[in-house]
Amino acid sequence: MSGLSRIVNNTLISLVGQLVTWASTLSLTIAYGRFLGDVKFGELYFAITFVSLVGFPVELGFNQQLTRDVAEDPEKSHVYLWNTLLIKMLLWILLYGVVLVVSWLLGYSQEVRDLVAICGVTLLSGALVNTFASLHYAFERTLFPAAGMMIEKGLSACVGFILLRNGAAVQTMALVLLGGSLLDLAWQSCWFFRLTGLEVAVSKKILRRLIHGSIPFVVYGVLGVLYYRIDTVLLSLMTNSAVVGWYGAGYRLFDTLLFIPNLILNAVMYPVFSKLSASARSSLRVAVEKCMDLLLICSIPIATLMIVAAPNIVGFLYHRAEFNNTIPVIQALAPGLVFLYINTLFGSVIVSTKKERKIPISAAVALVFNLGLNLFLIPLYHQVGAALVTSLTELLLLVLSIFFMPASLLPWRSIIVGSKALLAALVMTLVVFFLKTWSILLILPVAALTYGGVTILLRTVPREDMRRLYVAVRYKSKSASTQIVAISSVDDNVHSRITEKIPVVRSEMQANPGVIQEEDDITERLPLVRARRIIPGVDALQEGEG
């Protein structure tokens, strides 16, 4: 399977998972607004944010390093797994105590402290989920993290919606979120061990390497979470829970829309970037440029709709007059969404090229800027001031990312694509303006058709890219039945070149070479299997030898 076909395959799988996740999160957001109200929603949002603020090294530390290193050396997957779990467990024990003590010292109510305690346990579960997901991504098995996320978010949304509708307390909702996370953990861990075997391995060398190598990631992460989440804590201290609820209602939508860069970059392209950075620099430049084009085409119309149709969005989601205060929050966050999409791409490239030691500098500058501006604007404009600071911070990070990116990888030609996407979004804005009295459910399809039509007329997506994508998708559909015959019923990736490097699989192959050779000879005679070796029309991003 070519590199492009594998990317398309993984993208389609992740897209389905992210769409289910997005729909589930949106359903929960509606339930929070309608059944909890702004005050209780503010308390839950604060608890989740506060725990993430203190516990970031546990939740997301080491994950990017884990994906990168295991993608380069799959044989060490187990030793990386157990060393990472050991570090995260020790960190969680320390930071969980810190979270409980600090929430008490700051004088929060008993109800809020109970929510913080429950969310702290969810933090640990989520951290373990992210560890197994990072390993699946390293082997380019996006199916299992996507399915796990669907299980977690889908069940949490269904159960939570029913319970909240019947008058459940906010603490009950926090327990539902914990239960969904534990189910996701069980799913991903079981499939990882089933496909790679159960092998406990702890190495002092790898442990030191993880700790030493993770320092830039953790420092950047801690600083990043501070400037992303400190506004919520400042709002809780300077205003009240209702204001936090108005801000959280808008910011939750902002967070939900991050599924697009997460889908394209973290789940699909980051392992590809890591491989290309070591062997094919020119192909890496092309991959970065195409990712930038796609992110601009997606983010610009979304941000435009957030500005133009914000009243329609809030009216549909929350159905409460007090949430009208969320409208300017969504509008102020909209520009930051475009900047954040671009920053996510640049951050992935910087890390995949092993220049991650530069990114803590960006985070430190952003933290000082964000904190100072929040202290000035929150007393004046409350939730709107915090939203403005978020967008301005993302703009600052974009400037710094351009400075730290390898000059040869900067996608300057994407400016043309971005300009065409902006022009198409302006045409879409004119159409939406005349539909402002409609429901957002009716506005969205009209806006999408308008934007898509103008984008096609302007040839925003280069014809060559459309041709390659079409060939890859058509080839995938033709070879689907062949893959079912030729690949083990357990999982396609067990017999891929990457997974064959895992000790458990390799040892089995060495022990039974005759059986494996016989299976290969039989399979090779299948006409469609032979045809898999050549994909006409796809000449970029070819997969390396592993």
C-alpha cells in the first residue's frame, strides 16, 4: 500500500471516529446548557479545566515522543509502554494530591472540590488512554483509538443526556465521564496486547531517555496549558461561576472544533512526518504544504461562520437567555481557531524534525503575554476579554512558530490557497447574512454548498492533488475485498512491515518459516493481490521500507 493510500485509509477511519466524537460532545454541550444552567455548567467546566491545568504532564506528557520513537523503532514498543506507564503513575500520585490541596487552599466550595476529585481520577484514566493511543498511532493503526473514542464519547453522551434530563446532579455527570474513559482504556489496551503480545519490560536506559527527552514536551505542555487554561481560573477568582459558564459554553465549542487538526495531524500525519524527516526531506516539504492547504480550506469557513452565525449557534445549542452572553465569546475566539490550526501543524513539524527544544521558548513568551493581558482585560470585559486574549495569544504563537520552523519547510505557496479560501468564505458570508433568521441547521448546508461551489470555481485545491486523492480512494475501494482475503482476520496491520518487527510476531515467523512461506506463495497467486504492488498515478509520499 502506498504512503498516500495509507494516509487516506487512516484519515477515513479517523474521520468517522472524530465525527462521532464531535456529535457526542456537541450533544453533551447542549445537555449541559439546557439542564445544568450557566452556574452548574461553570462549576463542571472549572473542575475539568483546573485538573487539566495542574495535571498536564500526566495527561499528555511523553505522548508525542512515544509515537515518534516507536514509529522509528517498533521493536521497543513494550519497553516504551511500561516505562511511560510507570512515569505517569508516579506523576499522577504527586499531582493529584497537589490538585486537592490547592483547590482547598483557594477556598472553593465542597461541591466544586468533589468535582475536582472525580475529574482527577478521570485525568489518570485519560492519561493511560493517550499512552495506548500513541502506540497505536505509531503503528498507523488508527482504527482502535478512533473506536475507543467513539465508545467513550458516545456512551458518555447517551447516558449523560438521559441522566441530566431526569434531574441528575453535576457530580453524577462527572462520574459518567469517568466511566466512559475507563471503557476506552479497556478497549485500547486489550487490542494493543492482543496484537503485540503481553511483555512486561522496564529499562533504566529507556526510562532516563524518556525523562530527559520529554523535558521540552513537558515544559512546553505545562506552559501551554497555563496560557490556554489560566483564563478560566482567573475568571473564577475575579468574577463568578455564571461568567465561567458563559465563557466555558463558547470555549467548549472552540475545543470541539479542534478535531480537524487532531484528525489530520496527530492521528495520521505525525508518524508520517517523523519517518519523512529522517529519509525524505523533499517529500516532507510537500506533505507539510498539502496539510497546510487542507487546514486553511477547513478553518477559514468555520471561523467565518463562528463570527456571522454566532447568535444562531448559541440559540440552537443552549435555549436559555443567559447564554446570550456567550455570543461575543464565540466571535472573539473565531480568529484564534485559524491561528491554532496552523500552529498545530507547525508544532508537529518542529517536533518531528527533533527541534522540540525551541518550542518551550514560544510557550514561555506566550504565557507572559497571555497572563498579563488577561489580568488587564478580564476586569474590563470579563468573558469576552478572556476570549480576545486567547486569539491574540495564538497570533503571537504563529509568528514565533514561523521563526522557529525550518526555513525549507515553510509552506509559502499555501498563501495562494488561503487567499482563495478567504474569498470563498466572504461570498459565503453574504449568503448567510440574508439567512440570519433561519435555524443554524438550515444555514449550515447552504453555507457549505456556497463555500464548496466557490472553492471549486476558484480551483482552490490544485488539480494534481485532486487527481492523486481520487486515484488513492478509487484504488482503496477496489482493493478492499482483496485485503479481506489476503490479510489475517484479526487485523491488517499484524502482517504489515512495521508490525512484523515486533518481537512476538517476528519470533513466530522464525519458528514457522515454512507455514509463512506457504501462505505467502498462495496469497501471491491471487491476481488482485499482485495488483496491489503498483498504484498508477500516485508518485508522492511513497512508503519507505520500514
